[in-house]
Amino acid sequence: MSAVPLPDWLPPLTEPPEDPWEPTPPTPIRSQHTPRHHDQVETPAAADAGPVWDGDPVPLKTNRLLRPFPVEVFPGWLADQVSAVAEATQTPVDLAGSVALACLSTAAGGKVLVQVDRSWLEQVNLYTVTALPPGSRKSPVFRAMAGALSDAEQALQDDTAGQRHELEIAARIAHARAEDLAKKAERATANPQEALADATAAAKEAAEIFVPVLPRLMTDDVTPESCVSLMAAHGGRIAVLSAEGDVFATLTGTRYSAAPNLGVFLKGHAGDKLQVDRKGRESESIDRPALTLGVTTQPGTLQGLAAQPGFRDRGVLARILYSLPVNTVGSRNNRAASVPEPIETSYRDALRTLVLLLDDNETPHHLDLTPEARQILLDFQDWIEPRLDPQTGQLAPITDWASKLAGAVVRIAALLHLAHTFTTGYASAITADTMRAAERVGRYYLDHALAVYDLMGRSHPDLDDAREVLTWITNHCKRTGLESFSRRDALRSLHGRPRFATATALEPAFEVLTDHGHIRPRATEKTSRGGRPPGVYEVHPTVLATQ
């Protein structure tokens, strides 16, 4: 097939500036506010009531500017649907956009690979997670975008129904004949060897009749073991698509057992061979598993992911493309028009066609990059590399995630390429324009990954520690009725937690809370040595009022 240029609607891409993106710096751990009043001289009038607090506490969070989802990189049939669904549901376009990528991954995962260079072969399946608070209409968006996959799945099942019925009947007859011959061989007195040979041949013939399972593209609530079985039965691929974040607890096994089962999650993304042997059951082997994950959930679920055993250190968090859109609740137009029928029909027909077209690939089709696209990818890798430096890199707190960003951009480029060209020549190489478009999507997810790691307290551990200490402070003051606490009390209560085993380990959290105005050392008492505070902290009235 001849190469097909991208549609005219894709805006021209100008050369980026020398350094087109810098992560928006987080709220500094060392606040730039004026010194607290414990550093100032009290006036006699204020001495009895205690020094006045210098304003309200600064929230313990980071603030980042998050770029909007670049919906314009999609072809018309997909961009129109994403925009129309976002308008109809009054939700951020990020939500429908990320689910759209998961739908493309469902269609192409396991059916297409990208040959970046001689030694780099990249899969195209994605893990996407979009987080919004309750009541944000996540489920309606999910249904509008993923519902078209149900049509495609039904078409695949209808296409194989007749063949399955014939094979089921043939298998039933063959097994019945084999059983009948086996019984005759058991009773045979004349020519028993001949009877045994006939029974053996019939059993072999019956065993060779393979009845394919009904084709499946996706599932929702699935255990790790069932996920392996589904992939094994459907050519090594399946999509877990869910509008609820509970899928993490099920997929990793934490809902049913104490030890999370992460093997399917890890190997299903990387495409590493998956071999499962279970007692009392036949083993299942998948040479190149391709698992797609498309989940909408709540921000609180993401906060809990970081605490799951193995999620960070084994690379689970690093495989996910996160989206943390701005919540539109409170400013929605409840009279917004529904998705226009022509747009919805065009989307359903296109996604169904893409699924059926790629399903015909018995073996994965290999996509190549044009030399220009390869150069753009190399430039992007060169841009990322110095920012991973453990000492000076802006991406050092999320090195695990950022190290996989180039691979994610390749996967996104392949999905965009397929979405643009599947009706006219998807076998052509991925172009430079498509790689630039994929890089834009990758930079979007980079912004949001930084924000999510902030939310999980993993990009700034001192902030995470400060939040935990602040929770203890509020509970302590509520229990004792005091407006202060001692360092000794904090250490005595928190020392059971490994990261707070010593007084020194508490220092960063106290410094953050002090700099953000939540607490201050008591200034009216001094020790006999050095004039240092005796380890007693006063708590801001606002903190006490929010108990």
C-alpha cells in the first residue's frame, strides 16, 4: 500500500523552541512567606494573648500548570466524537480523549508492533487511568466511548458463530464415537489389538477438533488468573476496561489475597512471555501477551496505589499514562445538546472497521518509522535524558515513569497512525508529523504524571511525611484538648512507623509544617542551653478548627 499523508485538518507543526517544556515548579518546600512571629520580638500588648499568627496556613500540596489534552491530533472521526462527548456530558475533554486511546489500544493491541530499530520492538497496548472526583460523569463518558467496542465484539462473534456450531457438532460426534470404540475395545476378545488401535485413532481424531471460543475484546471485573486465561484463549490479548477504580484491587489480587499478583500487569504491558502453571489445571503459556487497561477512577484511588506493595518498586506505576483533569462540577451546562447522531455513527462504524480489519492479522503486523520520525524520537530521548539525572534532573522524582515515556510515545504514534490510515494504507511507515503529534500527547501525560506523583506524595516525600504528621497533630490536639504538642509526644506516637524511627527523621516534616504555617515552635519558653525552643510546638487555630 502506498503511504497516505495525514489529513489537512492537522495543523502545521512549527519547530519547537530550544527547550519547549519545563515542568511547572511545585510549591517550594521552603516557603517564601515572611518569617513566623516566633522569630520576631513580641510587643508587651501581645504578650498575654501570645503572638499573632501570620496569615492562614499554606496547603500541603504542589500546584502545576497542566496542558490541555491535544484532541486535534486525532483523525476527524475520533476528534469529533471526543469533543462531542465532552460537550454533551460537560466533562473535560481529557476524559474522553484518554478513553479513546484505550479503545484504539483495544483494537490494535496484540495485532500490531512497531520496529523502532533493529533491536527495539515496541508493543502498542496502553494503560490509561483518568482520575476525577465522584459525580463527574465518568461512567456516561466511558459508555459513550467504549460502547462501540461492544458492537465490534458482537460482529466478531456473529462471524464465527456458524463455524463454531459445526465444530461443536463434529466434536460431539467424534467424542461419542471414540467413547463407543473404547468400550468395544474393553470387551473385545477377538482381535483386541485392532480394537485398541481403532479406539486410539478415534480418540486422537476427536481431540484434534478445536472449537474456538467466542471472540472477546474486553472484560471488566477480572482476577489475575482469569485474565491470563482470557488472553490465552483470545490470541494473547484482552482489554480490561472499567469505569471504576476497583479493577486495580481485583487485577492485582489484593481484593482476595494479602499478596498482590503483579505478573500479569507487568508482562502484559511489556509483552514478556507469560507462563502460568497451576495445580490440577493445564498450564497456560502466552509468548507475547498484550493487555490493555482503560480505567476511570477517583483521585483517592491513585493516592492509595502508591501504598500498594510492589506498585512502585516493581514498575507498575511507571507503566500507566495518568490524566488528572480539572473538575467541571459546579460550572456545567445541564442543557447541553446530545452527541449528534452522524458523529456517533461515524465513530462507531470507524472503530468497528478498525477492529475487524486488524483482527484479520494472524500474526502481528510490523510498523516502521520513517528516518525523519526516527530522528524526532531520538531528539525527544535526548531531551528527556539529562532531566533524569538523580541530582539535578527535573524528572528525578519520577525517573521510573519518565524512563518509559519514549516507549509510550512510540505506542501512541502507532495508534494515531492506525487511526488516520487504516482505511487507506496503514502498512505505510509512521511519519514525522505523526511522531510529533504523539510527542505532544506524551508531553501532556508527562505533566499529569508529575501532578499524580505529587498527589501520591512520591515526587516530594517531605510533603507526604508532613501530611502524615499533620494528621497525627490534629488527632492529638482533639484528644487532649490542647493547642500545642511536644516533639517527644510526636516521636513517641510515630516511632513505630519506619520512616519516623528517630527524632532526626521527623525534622523535615516539622520544617515543612513550620514553613507552611501549620505549626510554630513556642517562643515564650527557652531552655537553659543555647536558647533553643524546648521542643514544644503551637498549632495554628485554622488547623484546630478543621478537626
